[in-house]
Amino acid sequence: DTGVSQDPRHKITKRGQNVTFRCDPISEHNRLYWYRQTLGQGPEFLTYFQNEAQLEKSRLLSDRFSAERPKGSFSTLEIQRTEQGDSAMYLCASSWTVGSSTDTQYFGPGTRLTVL
Amino acid sequence: GQQLNQSPQSMFIQEGEDVSMNCTSSSIFNTWLWYKQDPGEGPVLLIALYKAGELTSNGRLTAQFGITRKDSFLNISASIPSDVGIYFCAGRGFGNEKLTFGTGTRLTIIP
């Protein structure tokens, strides 16, 4: 399967713990995006990378959140000192961009985080 | 965060019926996308629209990019059970890479 993959699919943690999620984009895609989706809502943008550079961060991304894409391939999203309000589906997407032409974003299956 | 206005919020239809849903924005977009999401899964791309006025089909699905660049609609003809799910519109603005999503339309097929 050559689609976007995410790991783990589900994570249950206690409040105050740190969690880390991984995303593997479609192999030839140079852009990688993170979104968060709460119940009954559409996904909301968190941040995106072009290759290894993080180019934009949403105000939703508090200081407890950090994302990396060290080699321009897979990415990790870490949440420190989790809070119950962090419970959500975390979605990763990837796309291919050349110059000003951006392909559509393809999403992974998501990581469902539950903070107890 | 901002979410686009999507309507209707939910639809209950019988198999074989046609479905229509739309999405409006206060901002202009240069790309409109329609995704379908099943429970516990990520959104799956259905149709992408890149030009104002563009009408694009994908099987039984037809979507249009509004002339004003502030709206889009999606039609599904002759619905079948596997059409059940939540449909999201998403827009991307000029010089902006993030997608802004609608609030979703939940489609249920009544036996």
C-alpha cells in the first residue's frame, strides 16, 4: 500500500503524560501536514512541512505540541503534558508541490488520542 | 478555528435517491475539495476543483466550483449503501497551503 500511514492508530494515555505520533507520507510527496479533528467537527490545520522545513504553524499548536520532519520523509508529532482537551483524532496528510503548483492533500487513517 | 458553512448538517434518504449538499465561505478559495470520511478513518478524496465555474464528475458524483469562488456543491446520484458516511468540503486560499474544512454532512440511508 503506498498511501499515507500513521502509527499508532489508537492511543490512550493519562493526563500529564507525553505522547508521540508518527506519520509516513506517500513516498514521492514533499509536503506533509498535520490536522486535528474533534468529534462532530471537520479537521483543523495544525502545521505543515516542505521537506524538512516547518513552514507554518497554527495558533492551535500550543507550546506543548512539537512536530518534526528531520529527514524530509516521516514526521512525528509530540504532545507534552497531555490534557483532556487534547483528546481528538490527529490526521496526517501529504501532497506534492513544484513551484506554485500544489497537488491535492491525501490523508492517512489518523491516530485517535484519548486522554483520561 | 474557522470552519466553512456546510449544509445540510445531516440527510436521511432512501437508496436510489439523489443527494445534494453545498458549502459556502466568506473567503475566496482557489481550490475546492470534497472528501468522504468513514467512522474511525481519515478523509478520502472524492473530487478536486481548481477553476471557478468548473464542473467535475467522478462516477455518480458531480461537484462544481462556484463562480464567486466562495461556494461549491456536491451531488450524488442514485445513492447506494456504501455512500453512507460524512462528507466534508475543504477550501484552499491563494498562497495558502492549509485546507479549511466544512462542518460536514452526515448521510444516512434508510432501509
